[in-house]
Amino acid sequence: MKMGESARIGMPFFSIAYGCRYCAPLKQLVAFTLLHRRPPPFLGTLSAHPLTPSSFCPPNPRLFTGNSLFLRMERFWSRGGIEENKTLVEKLQHYGVIRSRKVAEVMETIDRGLFVPDGNPPYVDSPMQIGYNATISAPHMHATCLELLKENLQPGMHALDVGSGTGYLTACFALMVGPQGRAVGVEHIPELVTSSIENIKKTPAAPLLKEGSLSIHVGDGRLGWPEFAPYDAIHVGAAAPEIPQPLIDQLKPGGRMVIPVGNVFQDLKVVDKKLDGTISVYSETSVRYVPLTSRDAQLRGY
Ligand SMILES: C[S@@+](CC[C@H](N)C(=O)[O-])C[C@H]1O[C@@H](n2cnc3c(N)ncnc32)[C@H](O)[C@@H]1O
């Protein structure tokens, strides 16, 4: 894709580095292609913009043209958010990131605009700062993880979202597994747990929160959440130096975990537990996530 095309799909020319496929310069792209059997499906499409320092947050262009209260009111009256969210989902389908009706439906139903803090453009395919040195992951990463996990998010199944942040993916999981299933978020920043619950209350997943099949807990996600184990699906939203053993233990036979692993160079690993309990692991793609770490280290800036 040429540079100009990024504008047509609502992409900024700059991106925050965390919670996205690694938008590498050409040299690293060559290394990536040599190291990985599967080509990244949309490096050069959705991610075709230069890597910039992780601390750089792209300015919201709307901030310079109007105040955010007005924009929120405008969104409320015009249902503009729902339409913009639908357009984002269509773009992700167009570029082959969303491949199933099921993932498209859940991402259309859960409006990303309700999870991105004011002052950030919610429908741009980029991670956004949410405070506490954390980010909401980019839409293409949410879509990628939902696609990888969708067979393990059938009605009645159990799903764990480690590092649940804004609660966006936990809400998606809850809608997919339904009221007979269980979607559990674990996040170690209490303020993010509180705001994620408030976010989810504004979505169609709110009844599941009320009746208890969706819950979000303050805790160290490296330990999982044993109360509702074993899990058919485990998603980890932050990069671990290695796969935490408690998460492997809490994965059900037949279950799948998706977890970024690494420090500077990270891979999105797909961990399958076979019915006999043996584990197989493959790398889906190179990524860049915030670390799965202690709360103190995160608040200190890692
Ligand atoms: C990239 S953010 C992703 C959040 C979420 N997937 C989203 O899109 O909103 C990673 C999250 O993991 C959390 N985190 C990091 N280490 C953790 C730990 N040990 N236990 C629980 N949460 C952790 C961070 O606070 C942050 O909210």
C-alpha cells in the first residue's frame, strides 16, 4: 500500500508502538520475513506507517477544530460513533484482518468509541494511551486476537482476559460466550478496573455484567484467575518475558491461549493445549505490547 492510502482508511501517519503489530522499517521487515514462515497478512497495508517512539501520542485532529464535549454531543445525537465504528470494522474486513462474520458482528456491537478516553480518535487503527502507562490495543490487534480465539469463544465457554485494561475485549468475549458462559477480566490497576466496568455498562454487554457472567477483577494476571478455571480461551494483553505457568495450568484441554512473549522483540504466541494435556506453541506475528509486569514497575514506567 502506498503512503497516501493510509489516510483513506483513517490511519494516522504516526502510531504509538504499543499494542500493535510491529510496524517495522524495511530492514526489520526483511528480517521478519526471513524468520517467520507465515507472512504478516497486513504489514504494508494497515500498518504501513513509520514506527515512532512509544511515548508519542498522535494528536486528535479534531481537538483543533472543536471541543470534545461538543463532539460527544454530536456523536450522541448523530449516532456518528456507531457509523464510524462500523466503517472501521468494514476496513478491517476489507484488509483481511477480520475474516469471520462472528468477529465482525461482535466488533460492530461493541463500539470502540466507548472505551477510548476523550481527546483520542477512537476509530483510528492505532493503540491509544489510557493512563497508568497502559494503552488500549489497536483495533487490528483486537480483531487478530478475536479471530485466533473465536472457536474457543463459543456459547457456554469460559474466557480469561489478562490485562483487561479498558475492558473492550472482555466485553467482546462476554457477548460471544453468552450468559451460559463466563468472561473474566484481570487487571492490576484498580482505577482501570473501575473505568472498564463503567465503559462496559454503556454497551450491550451490560446485562451480562449485571447478572455475573462477565466480571472484572483487580489482580496480578500472571497468576490467572483460578476461581473460574479451566478456560477455553485465554487472552493476554501485555507481553510476558515467558509464558506464565499458572496460565498454562488454567487452560482447559482443547483450549487456546494468545499471548505476546518477549521483551524488545516480541511475538504473538498461540498456545494450544491438546486433549491429552500436551502443549503446542507457534508464533503468529511480531508485535509490540506493554510489558506484563508488577504494578509498581508499570507505574514507575517499567
Ligand atoms: C496493552 S494494555 C491492553 C489492554 C486491553 N487489552 C485493551 O485493549 O484495553 C495491557 C494491560 O495489561 C495490564 N497489565 C500489565 N501487567 C499486568 C499484570 N501483571 N496483571 C494484570 N494486568 C497487567 C496493564 O495495566 C494494561 O492495562
